[in-house]
Amino acid sequence: MSSEKKGPRSTIFDIDKEKNFPDWYGEICKVAELADIRYGVKGFTPFPPWSLMSMNNMFNILEEVLQRKDHLPMLFPTVIPESNLTKEAKHVEGFVPQVFWIQDIGDGEKLEERLALRPTSETAIYPMYSLWIRSWRDLPLKRYQRCSVFRSEVKSTRPFLRGREFLWIESHNVYATHDEVKAQVMEDLETTKEVITEDFGIPVMVFRRTQWDKFPGGLNTYAADTLMPDGKVIQLPSTHDLGDNFARAFDVKYLNENNETVYAWQTCYGPAVSRIFGAMIAVHGDNKGLRLPFKIAPYQIVVIPIFRGDTADAVLEYCENIQKTLRKAGFRVHIDMRDGTPGWKYNYWEMKGVPVRVEVGPRDLKGNKAVLFRRDTMERETIDIKDLKKEVSALGKDIDKNLRAAAEARFEGLIVDADSYGTIEDTLDKGKIARTPFCTTEMEGLSCADEIKDRTGGEVRGTRIDVEEKPDGVCVSCGKVATEIVYIARSY
Ligand SMILES: [Zn+2]
């Protein structure tokens, strides 16, 4: 290939991700211009184009799936009156400690009522649902909004993974029966697998959370966890069976077919896109930087012209034709026209995670060829320019498949049976998840979970809902006969 390859290539990024994950993560956020932590307010960060464009692509995929499943978009105000926020007792207890309040206007003029910056929007939306829903004909009501929410996390903050303002979608649905709610919960879990695993390439394990770890005010929470390179799990989307608790608190009633006024049943679903993006960075990245899925990358293809001698104009024209062809086929393409050696540009776009690179020099031009480079495996191949569209399309699909397979391979063999504090701790030390007999995930089990946490650093993540499991043995903490199998992991 080109002679530039033999010259020194300035290293833009080179950190061992597996050995040094926290440094790797912090540095890639900085170097790839994903988030700038110098904003000056803890937990709040500006998102430059590279991360925002990636997250917008993620939002679009999620919204397309939600709308296909009959959820329609809407947008509610950012502020929630205190009297709304405090209507559902358990919900208040769970969320109020994290709420940012607006107390006054201008030069200290007090508001009549404090306003909360939404930490989540049940208490904003449901009072309006109680006005909008009148009869059984109005149900089901399936809506979602794309917005940011604000929570004053006390733990240390990290871009995307734990921020005080994060971007998400929240879906809020109302039904006539509890059975429909349960079906919606299953549909949400399908959506999670469809989007998070198939489109974003992030494998997940789905749990029913314990009663002490569920959404405040709901009946049950189901959540997807994935594993980060440091062996800790992180929660990705969760979906909540709210029962009729919120309907009772917010008076969401309807007239049924027998003309009786009854309470409705509700679910909500919250894929936190900024957090999922953080997990995507961590799961797919390697020592050279980001590896973005083809479906997500802001630029799917970068074209690098290699100028030599008096062929510059011809090379550029060739590159522009490549861009035109690929754009016409619906791809996101960029030609890197900056000053700088091709080698430096290769490094730069490898660090930024662009899935496909097209390299074009005078020789390619002469032979009607181009060199395709794939970021996931760092492999090159020379193709005929007439096959460009077909080759890029196939390569894009293969890259996404390959990233997903690599992530899933790391997920395999992750679960280890453990029934003592020693074996649980060993498992967690190895960055794995312990599968353990447990007394109960009802509230009575909380003290056992606390003791496990104290002694091993692991959290009870809940019970599997995708596999039937029969417990055998006793609870490691209280010694009572186990009624459930739980999964224990260190977590974010
Ligand atoms: Zn126990």
C-alpha cells in the first residue's frame, strides 16, 4: 500500500482498556470529544457533536421501534409543581432526596409553590392523563417523550454513566386491565433486546428487581443489566408495572363498558440513552479508542485522499464521486480534507471509532480500485470501485454482527454458582456474576441482601424472568430454606 504507512504514525490513543478501565474511559471521553467535564457544575456536561450525533442515531432507532409498536411522542414541561411530585407517598420517598428545586424568580421573589426539575415524569404526566382519559374508548393510551431528567446523584459522577442531567426516553402507558400491563412489560423487554442487543450490540440479562430495589411507587420493576469491562454491571432500560397505585394517587379513572368508574392500570419504561451510550463506549471500545457500531456512528465511512505529485485534483474528484455514490445509497460519509498525513488521519478516525475507512491514492485511481479498512478487526482489502456500494453495505452489517458477537462472547461463562460468602466474593473478584439461593426478594430479604453487600461488595440484582429456576439449598445469610435464585454482582 501507500508509502505513508512506513513512516512514523503519531499515536493518538493507546490505553489498555481491560487493565485500566477507569483511565481508559475518562481519556476516551476527552480525546474523542464525547463530553467535556470542565463545565463547572458537578454532574453536568456539554455533549459535543460526536456524542450527540451518535446518541441522536440511537434515539431515532428507539423511537422508530416505539412508534411501530403504537407509542406516540409527546413532550411535557421540565418543571413539576411540588404538590404533584409529593402525591404518591412511596414515589416521594424514593425521589425527593435527589430533586433540584426552583424556589424563586429574578431578584429573590418567592414562587407560590416550589417547582421540581423533573427527576422522572410520572407526577407531571398523570394529572393530565386523569383529564384526558374519560372512557374505555380512550384506552390503551401509549405515549412517550424524549427529554432530559435531573437527579442529584450523591456518588461520584462520570460522563454518560452517572450524570446529574441525562438524556432518555420515558414511555407512559395506560390500560384497562392488569393483564395488559403485564403484556406491555413483556413488550418493553422485547424492545430492549431488539434495540440494545440487536442494534447496539450490547448483550443484556433481564431481572425482576427485588422489592427494595424496585421503582418507588410501582408494583414490580424489570431491568436489563450489562457487564462493563471492570466486571461491574450497569442497569440499562428498566420497565415498571405500576399496578393501579399511581392511578389511585392521580385519579386516572375511566368509565368502563358497564358505565362504572374504575381505576386504570399503568406501566412506564425508561431507556436512558446517554447511559446506554456510555455502556456502548465501554463494551465495544478497544485500546485504540472507540469502535462504534455502523448503525450508530455519526460518520459511517471516512474517505482519506492520499495526495502525491500532480494527481491531487484527480484524487479529490475520485473521492468526491465515492462520497456521492455512498451518500446516494443513504450512508453517512465524510471526506477528510484537512492538512496532515494520511497516517495521522487513520489514527484519528480509528480513535473516533469510525467503522469503515476508504483510502484513495493515485494508484487506486488508475486501477479503478479503493482500499476499504474496517475498524473492528483493523483489516484492509482492495475492492473494485464498481462494487463500492455493495461492499460497504455488506461490511457495515458484518461489523455490527462482529462487535455484537465479541461482546456476547465475553458474556458467556459469566455466571458462576456460589452458595457461600467466600465463593460469592471470589466470583465477584473475577468480574463475574454469582448465582445464589436466597430466602426471598420480598422486603423481609433486605437484611440478608445488606449483609451480602457488606461482606462481598455485591448487590442482589434480582431473579431471572427469562429462565425458570428452582432453588435448592439455603440462604447464605439467614440460613432459611431458599425460595428463589438471585444473581449477585458489583454494580455502577
Ligand atoms: Zn436470607
